Amino acid sequence: MPVEFLTDEQAQWYGRYTDTPTVAQLGRYFFLDDADKTLVNQRREDSTRLGFALQLCTVRFLGTFLVDPTQVPAEAIHYVSRQLDIADPSCLSQYLRRRPTRFEHAREIKRHYGYTDFHDPSASFRLLRWMYGRAWLSAERSSLLFDLTTAWLIERKILLPGVTTLARLVARVRDQAAARVWRRLAHLPTGEQQARLEALLQVPEGDRQSHLDRLRRSPTRVSGPALVAALNRLEEFRALGINTLDLTSIPSQRLQALARYAATAWAPTIARMPDPRRLAILVAFGHAFEIRALDDALDLFDLVITEVVAEAHRIGRKERLRTLRDLDEAALQLRQACEILLNDTYDNAQLRAHVFARISREQLQAAIATVTTLARPCDDN
């Protein structure tokens, strides 16, 4: 079972002190209440009391007992010794010489505080149920699940196993959850749908890219032909029939993880995979990218329409600039006619004659037609 997902740092510091505990950690894990002190003070010598107390605080903090109980940061040793009124913390070195005593103290702490061995059947069952549920519902990295499992064990007072034991368990549970997802997805499409999905991995004659490579590329241009191509891409996804499958029993994060893999993996790599995994990846790809293709087409349609409207506005502004001269001339002619109409010195009976004497009927009709054609309402943008 491969466990290469663990970093060197994770493996090195698993079940050990990585750094000096913070003030908050000292207060939470290294504080001794009255019940703790009563149990600790049953020992007579300061070295034994301090060693026992440090083993207790260590198992609270790390979830395991140290092979060398003195490998505790100095700040933590001083913090505990002050609570026990031990003036010389260096007496802890004497605790190492009493190997049987250390193991007896560890057994007493386990018994008194309810710690459980990792291989206890009830603890193993609870852990496996929690790990499998988490691995099934999410697509967390193995290293993250390893850290979360460690924290889960510490919180529930289950002693940590060896690093390799826990890493192999994490890998096995993730593999089982993944295999279950693959089997479920592979059984959903019909034979015809499976054939269409498998065809995505084929490279058409005379081309250097598979259908999968072509379909997972989003539009990059804003144009009418690009919009047509985006709609054709959407139709190709719909022709796969994935939207007719019931995927409600598959966790969404699992589907997304498989679709992300399909978006970057080489088609020949997917083609060489076992049948369940290959089909599962293709189903997830069809499901996720059909939605993405629809979004791409809608976004591109919006951009094309926006560009068309903007171009229409630009053409309209240019046309209006070209007609402003005619509109100005017509407005000046109408202004002359209105000045005569508003002049009280002219007789009403001869008003039309005075207007036509300055501006001919034909000119006035042409000016009215120009204004009617070219002038815009005040609220028109």
C-alpha cells in the first residue's frame, strides 16, 4: 500500500513536539487541575511527580506517550514544575533511570483517564466509520486526511499508532471510497452512452487532438462564429446524455474532483485506466463541462450582444454627426420664420406674406422635414 503522500516533515514530527507549545496550548493541555494534582502527588519524589505529570500532559497534547518522556520543550517542563512547586526541574533526568516505573505510569494514566489503544475493536470501528464517511463525501488530499485523522484520535483519547500504520490506513480507506465512486458512476450510463463517452478519447483521422481535448477548451474569441462554435460545443455535450443520469447519490465534491482531473489529464492516460475509473472520469467530465459549456455560451452571447449594441451606438453617433449641419441649417430657417411670427409690428393678415418673402414655402417645408427626421426626443440617448 503506497504511503508516499506523507511529507518528510509530517513523518518526522508525527507524535512528537514540533515546537514550543504556545501560551494557549500550555493552558489547555499542560494545566493541572486539582484532580490531576491529587493523582500526581501520590508519588513521593519530585522527579517521579514531574515525570508522571509530563507523561499526562504529553498524551493530552500529542495523543501518545514519548519513548523518552524528557523530550518535552523546556517551557512546558517549567510550566508544569511551577504548578507542582518543584524548585529544580532538572531532577527529571532521574526519571529516565526508572524504565519500569515509566511504563507503569503510562498504563495508570490510560486507565485513569480513559485512553484507548488504537487497535481496540470499538475504537477501530468508530475510526473507520468516520474516515470512510469523510473520504466518501469529500475529495481531500491524503495528507490532509492524515492530519484530520490524527486530530480526531487525539480528541477522542485514542492513542496514536505508528506513522506507517496510520498512513496505510488512510491510503486504504481513500482507495476504497474512490473505487466505490468509480463503480457507481460507471454503472449509470447505458451501453450507447458508454460508447459515446469512450469516443471522446479517440483522435479523429488527420487531427492531433482527441475530442476530449477539443471539448474541454472554452471559447477564446468574441465573434459570431465563436458563438456558433460555443453552441455546437454545448450540443455535443448534450448529445452525450449525461444530463439524463441520476447523480444525486454521488457526492458533489467527488464529481468535481474527477472533472478537474479530466480537465488536465492526457487523453491517452485516461484511456489506459481500468474501465470503472475511466468511465467515472468521463461521466464526471460530461456532467461538469456541460454546465460549463452552457455558461460559456451564455457569457459569449452576452459579450457578442454587448459588442453589437456598442457598434450600433458608434454608428448612430457617427451618422448624427454627419447630419448635424443639415439640422443646424433647418433650425436657422425655422428661427427666422418664428422671429417674424413673434414680431408685433407685422399685420396678422400679411404675416404669411412676410414669412414667405424671407423664406420660401419650399425651404420652410424642407426645414420642417429635416427637423422631423433628424431631431431626437430629449430622453433619447
